[in-house]
Amino acid sequence: MNVSMQDAFNLGWKLAAVLQGRSPASVLLTYSTECQAVAQELIDFDREWAAMLSDRSRSDAAAAQKYFVQHGRYTAGTATLYKPAVLTGAATHQVLATGLLIGIRFHSAPVIRIGDGKQLQLGGSFLADGKWRLIAFAGRNDAGASGSPIATLCHFLTASPESTVMRFTAPGAGIDAVIDVRAVFLQSHYLLVMTALAELLFPAKGCHGLRDYEKAFRAIAENNDMEN
Ligand SMILES: Cc1cc2nc3c(=O)[nH]c(=O)nc-3n(C[C@H](O)[C@H](O)[C@H](O)COP(=O)(O)OP(=O)(O)OC[C@H]3O[C@@H](n4cnc5c(N)ncnc54)[C@H](O)[C@@H]3O)c2cc1C
């Protein structure tokens, strides 16, 4: 089980956020709430697993193997589910993204970075730098051009005073200093034109205004259709 690694990460980013003045100290209390619930689940699982292995009347190797495989993601520590609280939203809008369970670790997937055509893991492209990340998944026909849903979202995020990005980013700070917005498209990366995307997806940053071309990706289908 790797739960301690997640717990360490959980506490690490919260400590950094509080020490750097980006979050109130009360955010630290969520560590106990989140981790205690998971610890209890682990104790329950261990009890059940131990009973299964020690009960001679149930000594069925195939059933034990099936049980262990079924709980593989759980025992690997990647099925940890944080309940709705200060940091985890309720499942009100879960229907919009059924593949990403609210409260669970963001599962990575292979993608192609549009800026350079490089294949990588989406999760691996996120640095543990304390930023919040907002990942927008484009619809099948959305190539990010002006007027498309992704472009409209980016426009809202950079122009509206109600936008989370604008509300929490200090004037003069980089547009992704607090909230890093990225987009994943379904269109072939040969059809996606980086400079036709909303500027939020290739913002000019730093004192030299260099473009960050690492925010737009193309999802790779399970059959790995790299050629399309
Ligand atoms: C059944 C079970 C199995 C697990 N298996 C694994 C595993 O196989 N691999 C893995 O990576 N992780 C595993 N974990 C998770 C791992 O144990 C935790 O992630 C890790 O222990 C969390 O570390 P911590 O320092 O936050 O808390 P803890 O390890 O709980 O340390 C907190 C310490 O603070 C002490 N304390 C509490 N309150 C006070 C107080 N007021 N004053 C003084 N001291 C206090 C406690 O006594 C305790 O010693 C498992 C957890 C459980 C419950």
C-alpha cells in the first residue's frame, strides 16, 4: 500500500500553502479529516483480508486471488476517495465527467503535447509546485478555435471578474501563478494549431514574455492512433 505517500503529499502541499500565505491555517485540519477516514477503511480492509486468509472453511485460493486483484487499485493506494468537505466538492456535477470520480486522485493518461508533438503522461506534466490545476476536456469537434467551448471557457477565465483565475491571481503575477489551466483535445494534433488556441493555453510569461507551449494536449485513444 502506498497511502503514506499520498498522505505525505497531502500534508506537504497544505503546509507549503499555509507557510507561503496562500491558504488559511484551517486548511491543515483537513489532513486529519481526510486521512482518518482512509485509515479506518484500511483497518476494515485488513480485517476482512486477514479473516479471509485465516478462515479454513473459506480457503479458496481462487476467491482470495480474485478479491486481491479486485482491490488492486485500493491496496496500491490509488483508490483513496476524499469525501465532500472544504477542499472536495459534492458530486452535483459528476455527470459531466463520469470517468473522473470527484474526490479521487487524478488518474493520468498518455497524451500528445501539441506544442512539440511529444508523447507523455498528462499527470507527469504537472509539477508539484503548489499550483491549482484546472484541466478542461474538449468535446469531439472542439479544436479550440475562437468561439468554441474551450475558447469560450478560456475567455471567461481571463476576462470575467467572476473567474476563479482572476479572483485569486494577484495583479502583475503570471496568469498561471495560482491556477494553471490546461486543455486536452480529442482532435488530431496535426489539425490543432497552437496559435489559434486561446492565449490562456500558450500565455506569454516572465520578464521576457516567453510563450508557454506546454498547456495543450491531445488525448491518445486506447488503440494508440498516433498516426491520425
Ligand atoms: C491499517 C493501515 C495500514 C496501512 N498500510 C500502509 C502501507 O502498507 N503502506 C503505506 O505507505 N501506508 C500505509 N498506511 C498509511 C500510513 O500508516 C499513514 O499514511 C501514515 O502513518 C501517516 O503518517 P502521519 O505521520 O500523518 O500519522 P501517524 O503515523 O498516525 O503519526 C501520528 C503520531 O502522532 C501521535 N499523536 C497524535 N496526537 C498526538 C498528540 N496530541 N500529542 C502527541 N502525539 C500525538 C500519534 O500517536 C502518532 O504516533 C496504513 C494505514 C493503516 C491505518
